[in-house]
Amino acid sequence: MSSQDVIKTALVSILFLMLQVLFVRNLVLYDVAFCFIYLIIILWLPGEMDTLWVILISFGVGIFLDMFYNTAGVHAASCTLIGYIRKPILRSFFPSRGLENEIHTSLVELGHQRYLVYISIISFIHLTVLFFIEAGGFNLFLNTLTKIITSLIFTVLVIYLISVFSYNLGREKK
């Protein structure tokens, strides 16, 4: 990863964190569907990046959001988990070639169908952990399940639209 890629990734991460904290935080549908666009930061990290760095970046993103959401480590826990399981999920998408090759976890590299499955799996795991920790157990199972499903649809739709928009924006520049 070149220094230009590191700077670009850092700036994009700051942009999505600020968008999440300032605008998307208040974007809630019927008090059950929440949008978490900050997952793009973890989703778009290069596939060849060492798992330790992915976990540390994921934890940093989660703890930053916990400060603004006042949620005492809920986001940090769920982000750290998806940072840890991200590489095995990517390996399942690229069984024929190892992760020593440069894999970009983008819409262009994965294609529409695999990209949607990839962001859906990561988002589902993140939301399940996030909402069950927030609920404090399985007491409110149906309410928590409703939040997971509606937030999954909302989050995946917004992330997919952002990805399509950034892909089309990149094509127009060329």
C-alpha cells in the first residue's frame, strides 16, 4: 500500500466518520431502522492488509463512534469482531487465489452480486452483535430482530448506493 493510498484511505475514513456523526446519526426510520455508513471504512480496507491492523483500525473506528453515540463500547466490540472475521469472509469470496495478491474489496473487483453478499454478511454480523449487546441479552428478541433486519436493509442499500456512485464518479474522471 503506497503512501498515497494511505492518505486517501485516511481522508475517506475521516469523511465517513464525520458524515456518520453529524448527519446519518439522526437518520432513523420509525425508530427501528438505523443506518451505519461508517462500515464502509472497514469494508473498503485492502484485502491484503494484515489482520492485526484491520482489527486496530476497526477498534479505533468503533471507539470513536462510541464517544459520540455515548454507547460505552458497543460499536467498538462489534467493529472489532468484523475486523477479525473480515479476512476469512474475503477468503471465501476468493477461494482460488490467496490474499497475498492485491485484492480490492470494491464493487469493481467483486462485482455487483458478490459485493452485495459481502456487505450484507459483514453488516448482518455487525448489527447482530451491536443490537444484542445494546439490548443486554435476548429479552427483547423480536424487537432486536426487527431492528437488525430493517437496519440491515437500510445500511446495505445506502452503502451499495454510495459504492455505485463512487464507482461512476471514478469512471467519469478517466
